[in-house]
Amino acid sequence: MIWGFIFLCWVPYLLAYWPAGLVGDGAHTLEEALQPGIPGGNHWVVLYILTLRFFVWLAGVFGGGLSVALCLYAVAQSLAFSAALAAVVRQIEGLGAPRPAVAACAILYGCSGFFASYGMVTWKDTLFSAAVVLLALQLWRFACRQHATAGQTALFVLTLLFLCFWRNNGLYIVVPTLLVLGAAFRRRALGLLGAGLAAVVFTMAVQGPGYDALGIEKDGINESASIPLQQVAAVIQADRPLSEEQQDVLFTILPEKTWKENYCPQLSDDLKGTPELNRTYFNEHFGDFLRVWAQLLPANLDIYVEAYLLQTNGFWMPGSWHGGYYEFFQGVQDLGSRGIATVDWFQRLTGVGLQNILARFTRFVSAGTMAWVLLGAFFFCLAKPRGQRKGDLLFLTPLLFSWLTLMISTPIAHSYRYVLMLPIALPLLCLLFVYDRPLCPKTT
């Protein structure tokens, strides 16, 4: 019933912004999915490319074009996303929360255009964030049981594999989460740890030798080195002194003029995505780059700190927004001129459009504010007696590492989709503040 309520509340968005939200990375991924043969690279994620291809094929079965394919994807993703949110509501009820609180949570998910819009946008971050929260709930339940059943272990492995194959930083969340699980529960967690380790090994085998054998190019190191690149660029732009050896390394990676002209304090794409970047040299001499970065650190600490804070601004500063970027997931970017356009079916059928009205409901608490809610919940649980905090802290672990990986390597200072798991988990985070006892979800 909760699942149906949330999804039905989202139907007006599916109709007013038909066929789907197709912007930014989603538009680029669609173009990649429309190319024949094996995907050429894993930058847009192979599994996601194949998923979009499936919906293009499915639309073709019914005689539909790309717009129908995108609509089918938006509906399927909205169904899956609303199901995950319904699971959170059900869990809150299982924790013994008052009925008004349970109802308020369902209304929050259903009536907020923020969640509705993420349900229909062609970004892989929606389902990835939902999977992170579901993993957190699985760990929470495990902490309140003596052991995990075979079915629960299988679901745990499937969740880990989905995280690893659905977004490129999934492995960096899964591995530290397994380490925390092992450190907290040791022998009791051996079954889950063994299954989790098998999932990690399988992922590395497929994404390593497997992709190599298929000719699928993996992302270069430049894709995860946004922050050190930004810090070095800020130093060069400020005309701080560099030794000849440092200049040899840095200006082989990028010409000095490009370092200065392409440095944007809140976006690293202009640096790491420019054609002038010597990717081969950078990948082969990344150790030399890090050595130069470390050499420049003591004398340029002020610039390094400022560059870091600017590059991560949206994920730690409460109330920080970048213009209207949080509404950027609405509309269509037809990069390939394929005739895809947004249609407001309310406007077409009744003469009264709903887009401007529905857009007002897409606002939400800023990502920076949500980060402090997460940290507040973490420190609150940390202050509990040792025997009462394990389960709560284990629940927070995937959420914390999702945020930390972003703080280490974010390519952009404002992009809420990277931390969508925090708004999804907001009602549960609030419960951690209210209850001073360990919260044990129902094991059903």
C-alpha cells in the first residue's frame, strides 16, 4: 500500500515531464547505448549502458521509438525507487515509530517532487543511492540477529554486486564497509564476509581481465584525481614558484596556459576532460604527479585548503546551492538530435500545463545540510554506551563511506545526485537522534 501510494503520487511528474529526465551524463550514456557492439569503455558504466539498450529494444518490440524507451525506463526506475522508499517506511514502522511519524515519512517521499524527479531521471545515481540505503538496512538487521540466513546472504551479495557494477565508485564503498563489518562482529560475521569477499573478487575479475579481454577501456586515473589536480592548478594559477623538475612533470601533463585557463574552482572537468591532457603520461607517471603535489603542499597549504573547500563546497556547507542546479534533472537534452523532446501531457490534453507548478515541489534540504545531519547522527551514536551502538553505527557505515569517497574525489562542487542516499535515509537518521537505545529492526 505504501509503495502504491508513493508511486501514484509521482504519476503527475511522469506525465508532465514525459518521456523522462534526460540531461548531463544520462544524455551522454544514451548516446553510448545507441552505438552498436560492445561498449568501448566503462566511463558511463557497462551495466547501465546495457540496461538502456534493453529498454530501447523493449520499446522496439511494441513499435515505439526512443521516447517510448525512455518512458519505459522512467516508469521502471520509478517503480523500483518507490519500492525502496516504501521499504524504508516499513522499517520505520518496524522500529516502533508512532503512526503519525510513519505516515509523515510516506507523505514526504510521495509528495516531494525532489524524489519524484529522481525517480524518472536517466541517471544511475537514483538506484545506486537506493541500493546503498538498502545495504545499510541489511547490515542493521544483521546486527540484531545471531546470524544471516542463506536468503539474506544471497540478497547481501546481490546488493554488493549491484553497487560495484552500477557506479564506478561502488567498490570503494563496499570494501571499507566489509572491513568495518569484520572489525565489529568478527567470527559472527564470517559468513557475510566470505560472501562479500567473493563479490569483490568477482567484480575485480570482471572489471579487470574480463573488460580487457573484451576491449572495454577502463577510466584513467585522471577521473579520480579531481582534488589534487584542482589544488595544483590553483597553485599554478597563483604563479607560485615551481622548480624545474616540478615544471617538467606538470607541464608535460598539461601546458602551463591550459592549467591556468581551465582551472574552475568548483568543477574539475575542464582540467581532466580537456583534449590537451596527456593521459598516457599522467597514468604512467601518476606517482611523479603525487610526489610533486606533496612537495608543493607545505609552501602552498593556504591555496590547497581553499581549493579543496571550493571543490567540495556543496557537500559540506549547509544551505549551499549552485543556482538552480538541483532542478537540472528536469527536461531533455537531445545531444544526438534524435527528435526527443519534453511533452507536458496535461498541457496537451487540457490546455493547462503543470510543469511550473510541479517544479516548485522539487526543492529539498541542501546536500551540505544533509551531510551534517549524517555526521550528527554518527557522533550521537558514537556517544552511546559501547554495547548499544554497534548496530546503529553499522547502519551508518555505507552512508558515511558514500559521502567520504565524494569528499576525496568529487568532480564537481554541487551535484545532489552523488549523495541522494542521505535524503532517502533522512527519516532513519532522525530516529537515531530521538532514540537513545539501540534500534533493532524487525528481522522479517
